[in-house]
Amino acid sequence: MAAQTTNAAKKATAAQPTQTKAYVPRLKKFYREKVIPELFDELGYSSTMQVPRLEKIVVSMGVGEARDNKKLLDAAISDLETIVGQHAIKTKAKKSIANFKIRKGQEIGARVTLRGNQMWEFLDRLMNVALPRVKDFRGVNPNGFDGHGDYTLGLTEQIIFPEIDFDKIEKVMGLSVSIVTTAETDMEAKSLLAKLGMPFRK
């Protein structure tokens, strides 16, 4: 009887799922442990809930030539998905632009919205892997804020991301990275991004 009880206990133990520690991106952990306390002290908040945080990152590629060459739009979507590791959606022109022969509703680009861990992972790779690969890099434009605590950065080449194979791309294309934060002012947003490692030009 004792042996049966022991065997039953072993089976019950074996049946319990092994608890694995939830993965936390390196930059998110750095934000929690270092950035929040520093911003809390430096900016004089009364609660850590007031400390600005990242909300989402929107990465987009505009392909004006797609009106004449659909293959370029497909290539842009493929490159964008390779860079961010998430499904991209096609973007359409909101209005017609006669000078560029663009019609309202025409597919002219691709966009991805990143949140959660993917957002943190992308920002980490952008700042520490991709930007240093920009030729003659001297820092990003410190004036890319919109007056409401959000920052937009323009990149001229998708090939600065190591995931992109130069020999396999259809064309060198630029992309836009918009970082949306909960900061109420540009100063707070800049402090947040600078502490996370954004290499602003002096």
C-alpha cells in the first residue's frame, strides 16, 4: 500500500507543469531597474506611475514607385517583416496627389505597429545594432519630437539592419520609425529615450 502511495505521489509530481520564468527583454529590464528610478528623481515625480514609458513603435516604409511596380511594394513588405518579425499591412494614399501620379486609395507602402516585448526588442536592436551601421553616423536628430512626447526617426536604408541581405533586396529603401510614449512633453520623452540609449546628436 505504501509503495502504491509513493508511486501515485511521483505521478502527481510529474504531471505538474514545470514553471518557467517569463522572458523579459534586456532593454525592458534596464528600463524597470535603472531608468524609472533615475527619471523619478531627476524629474521630480510624486509617483513612479508618472514616469513616462514606451507605448508603441510604428515602423513604416513608403514606396511611391509601387504605382508602377507592384513588385517593389511586395519587396518592401517582405523587408519590413524580416526586420521587425511581425506581419506588415499595406498602407494606402489618403488623397490623390497629381504631381506624383498617386490616386486616393492606391497602395503606396507598408506599416507595422509593435507593442510589448517585440517593441522593446526592436528598439534595442535599432539603437545598438542598426544605427551604428549607418555610414558616418554622428547621432540621430534631436529635433524629431512632435510637441506631444512622441519621436520620429527617418532611416535612408533598410540594409543597416543585419537581418537584411543586401544581395537579395529588390531596392535600397528608407523607413520611418515613430516612437510613441506616455510623456506629456518632448523634454520628458527625450530624457526617457536618452536614458534607454538613444544616441542623440550633440
